[in-house]
Amino acid sequence: MEEKNFKERYLAGEIEFEEIDRYISRWNNSDDERTLAKYLGLNEEEEDVWIDESDEALREMLDCQKK
């Protein structure tokens, strides 16, 4: 079974947003061929907000999606 990505785990309430740093570091040290955004499970809109604005803006966007 494929491991859940950052976004899935965050939305499920399994991890804190700060865990994103651990995922980024894991991606940096892997030979995963996906982009970082894909690795984290982010869609284009989320990726844009994250890059153009901030971690905080991404967190707010994801919080709106929480069940």
C-alpha cells in the first residue's frame, strides 16, 4: 500500500503542519522523480499559493479542506 502523502495525513489530522519540513527534507534526500509538490500531494493552486505567498497561506488553504 502506498504511503499517504503530507496533504492526506495533514487533512486527516494525523500530523501537524510543521511536519511539511520533514517531508521536504525526505524528498531532498530521496531519488523520487516526482516534483516536490506532487510528493507532498499538493495541486497546482496549492503549490502556487505556497510558493508565491507563504507556508501560512498554504496552511490556511488546507485548513479550509479539512473534514
